[in-house]
Amino acid sequence: MIMNGNIKGLTGLRGFAVLFVILSHSNKAGFRLFDSIDFSGSGRYGVFIFFVLSSYLLTKQFLDLNEDINYINYFIKYLIKRILRIYPLFIGALSVYYALNQFGYVIWKFDLRDLFLNLLLHDGVGVFWAIPVEFQYYFIIPLVSFVLLKYKNDFFSVTILSFSFIILYSYFVKSVYKPNITPFLAVFYMGSFLAYLQKAYEGKKFTKRENLKVKFYLNFICLLVILCYIIIIPKFYGYIVGRNISIGYFHHEFYFFGFLSSVLIFTVINSDGIANKLFSSYFFNFIGNISFSMYLGHYIVLAGISKFSHFLFPSISFILFLLLTTIFSYFSYMFIEKPLYALKHKIIIPE
């Protein structure tokens, strides 16, 4: 099965995910174009898309390895790349937040001890809570991938055991937010298992008629999932049920978001309809490329504009926030992320 728009579609999904975060936080701060359109409380939906997408992509890399590759050397190279991908920008952004804090420009309260705990990935202030969670799963992915590779031909057993693990984990482990992999482990595993399913799906052979039929259903399901994301935005869900919904109403539905994210990723990769074209568009790819910088730095812009927002209309504050966040994130991407991206692809580990 040939995948359509794989790379562009998944980059666009990053853009889709970070827009949830950006719109949620800006709307929650009172910056919005219209009072009736409020994304407050939906930011964590985007974070779960990031979680599942990240685990999917990294697990897929391991599952696509040649059987004769030196696994230890690849693992070392993999860790170096992950550190280069996350740490430099993470340290830079965290240092800026701390420096602003020291000069009385408080975004989140944290002292020098908190700073070191964040740098050691033992804690996560503000939006940084997700960084330790994701980084800790980086160390688990090689082991999960090794097991999935070992039993790649026993699809039925792996599927049954995977679903059993996710169900049991959801039953015994509480869905709480903390900068630790434990509450999110099964959600990340959904991404890894999705990579296993995708690998099996790619091995399927369909007739032309079957292929068209499969794509039709995948396109339809993809649009339904996107609609579902819109419906469960607290403000919009409140319109449907006829009452006010708190912005944290769905926040602890970890496995629901893991499932939604998995279906969205799978259908975007393997379809060629409206959703695939949307996420493969220049706009979503541009936002997807700068999404990490946007995620880490948008609160600096948000807090800055908040100081003067009482002089501005909410719509003007909203437009300024989006514009400045995009500009700063673009420069961060071009002068920090992109050079590091080029560097990590030059890493060679001797065999």
C-alpha cells in the first residue's frame, strides 16, 4: 500500500495540534476574535496528538530498520538526535522564562531549584510539563520496538496483548497530569502500536477497486474525527448540550484522546481526501515546522501582550498574539531548530 502525503500530512498534523494549544491559551487569556468562538480548554487535545504522533514516528523508524543493522549503534545515534531535537531549545526557552521571572516579569513562579529540576526533566513548570513526559518515553521506544519487531509475524497475539495492556493500564493507573511518563505510558504505547499496525497495513495488497473503497472509508473516518475534535471543545460542546461546560471537562479522558489521535494519524497517512490535502497544505506545514518553538515560546508573547491588553480590543490582542508568536517562532526555527536538525542528520556512529 503506497501512502499519500505521509511526511507533509504528519507535519501538518503538528500544526493542527499546536493551534489547539495556541488558540486555547490565547482565548483563555481573553484574546479572541468573537466571544462565541472560544477554544479555551482544548490545548491538551493538541498535546495528546503530539504524544501519539511522536511515539508513532520514532517507533516506525525502528520498525523500518534492516535486520542486519547494529542495534546498539543505532540506539546511541537515536538518543543523540533526540537530545539535540529537544534540549537546546528547551534550555533556551526555560532560561528566558527564568530570567524574566527574576526581573519581576512573572509568567510562572519558579526558583533556581525548580529551574534545575526542570532541566533534569524531573519537573515541568507551565507548558514544560509535557517535555519530561515525552523525553522519558524516548528511552522506552527502543525496547517496545524490539519486542514488536521480534513478534512482527504474530499480528493476532500482538494486537490482543496490546489492547489488553491499554485496557488494564487505564483501569489501574489514574489519569492525572504530572511531568512523569507513568500516567501517559499507555497513550504513548498507542502511538507505538499504531506504527506496528501501519507496518502491517503497508504489507497488504489491494485491488484497484478495494483500494478506492478503503480510501473512501478512511477519508470519511478522518473527517468524522476532525469533527469530533471540534465538537468536544468545551464552548462548542456547551452549545450542543445546552449548558455551560467547564474548560477542564474532558481533560482527564486520556485514552479517548489517545484513540482519537491514533485514528486521525492513521487516516491522514493512508487517505487522499480533503483532510489529507488540508494537512498537506502550505499553511499547516508552515505551522507544523515551527510548532515546537510555538509551543515553548508562545506564553512569553501572551504574557507580554497581557500587560497592555486593557488598552486594546480583544480581537486586536488576539491578532497581535498570533502574529508575534508566528514571527518569533519562525526565527527560532530558522536559526536554532533548523541548524540543529541539519547537525543531527550528520551524526555518524562507527560500526
